[in-house]
Amino acid sequence: MAIRNIVKEGDEILRKKSRVVVKFDERLHTLLDDMAQTMYEAHGVGLAAPQVGILKRVVVIDVGDGLIELVNPVIVEAKGKNEGSEGCLSVPGEWGIVVRPSKVKVKAQNRYGEEIILKGTDLLARAFCHEIDHLEGILFKDLAIRMVDPSELE
Ligand code: CO
């Protein structure tokens, strides 16, 4: 495993659409392992492959309940609204208020290509939406209803 460099806002790779993963091979597993290690080292709760310079539909998330690996994730159901603060490892030191669904259902594949269905509420729902947005080249700043000073956050 290796820690990868996190791409920062301003790099055009963050604005590109990621490609669907078709090979569930050792290369993918290494990417997933490296992304998890990179996320934990940076104290993030999620990381998408474009953030390490790879335009593949691959995401890792850990909001405190264990590591979630998503390959080719798609939101298939979204309910409710939840207004909350959000940041991004690619946009260090900046925070914004983003309205997200309070519940989402995600269809994805695991590292072996098997279909998985996951449900998330609140912070996990927010993380699913935020990371899947990265695969479309969308940053939370694009959606923020306002940016906030970190001192405003508790
Ligand atoms: Co992000």
C-alpha cells in the first residue's frame, strides 16, 4: 500500500468525468488499498479516485463505521433534505453549507465486481453524494448555498 498525492482544486482532472471500471483486477485492488490509506492519513471521511489523479469510478468512505469501497456507484433512491457543512480533501481549509438528501440508496460493485446495495442516512448519505459527485467532476463548492468560516462550525 502507498499513500498517493491528493490533487487540489484548480487541477482540471477534478473537473473531468470518470470512466466506468470494467476490470476488477489487482490494479483496482491496489488503487482501493492506496485510496483508503491516503484517506485515513489525511483524516478524511471519503475519497474519490479523481482526487488521486485517476479517472475511474472508484470511491472509498469511512464516516466512522468502517471502510466502504464503491466501484461504479450510482444513487438509485434519494429522500428528504439535510442542510449541513461540508469540506473536501481537495479543497483544504474551506467549508460550505450544502443541501443533500437525508437518505440515499446506492447501487455499486465491490472490488470483485459483485453488485452491492447500500443505504445511508445523514453523514453517510452526504458522503455518498459528495464522492459520487467527484466522479462527475462536481465539487461541493459548486453546490454550496454559502461558504462558512471554520470558526462558525462547532
Ligand atoms: Co471531496
